[in-house]
Amino acid sequence: MKKITVLALIFLSVTAFSQTQETVKSSQTEQTGKPAEYPGGFGEFRKTVGQKIRIDRIKGAKGRIESKAAFSINLKGEIENLVVNGENEDFNKEVERAIRSIKPKWKPSTQQGTPVVAKYTIPFAVTFE
């Protein structure tokens, strides 16, 4: 029974984070430049965050809860200025913890071959029954 519960939570966390991403590029990047790249792509980033979120740490949640994570990818490919906002503080903290725990660096955004800072906003959601 315990294995079924754990598998159900993993399945829910992965499927809950398979929504369409919202990306906001910094004014420092232009259409002629290349966006920052996570190893394996944006889908892999969202999947990794979803797998790292511990659903059991989100207290008193019912129905659908949402958070938005806003951050910058610096010139070294590191996440900076991470801010997570949403209606459930436990979920916000868990999304922030999950993102901060990710070790692979991003490939920085470039403009005319020069690395530039890129800003992103990504929504996350989970539904509790």
C-alpha cells in the first residue's frame, strides 16, 4: 500500500507539472540571440522540478494550487534572483527548494555570440483531491 501511495504521488507530481510553460525573456535578449538552455531542454527542467517537489510538505491544500517561479539565468548559467509567488506558502517554499536543489547549470543566453542575462517566469500547479 505504501508503494502505491508513493507511486501515485510521483505520478501526480509529474503530471501536475506538465502544463505549458510561460517564458518571459529579458530585455537584454533579442530575437537574434539564443535563449538560455537547460540540459535536455525546458521540458526536462520542469520534469526535474516536479520530481523534486515533496507533496507531503504541502499542508492543508485542497483543489488546484498554483505558483509562479521567476528567476534569472546569469552569465555563468546559474539561477539567480529566484522568487516564487502563489496562494499556498508551503507550495511556494517547496517549488523554491526544488529549483534551488537542481545542480546542472544552464547554457547562458547569448546575443550576437556574447552571453547575456535571461529572465524567465514559469508556472507550476498541482491538484489535490
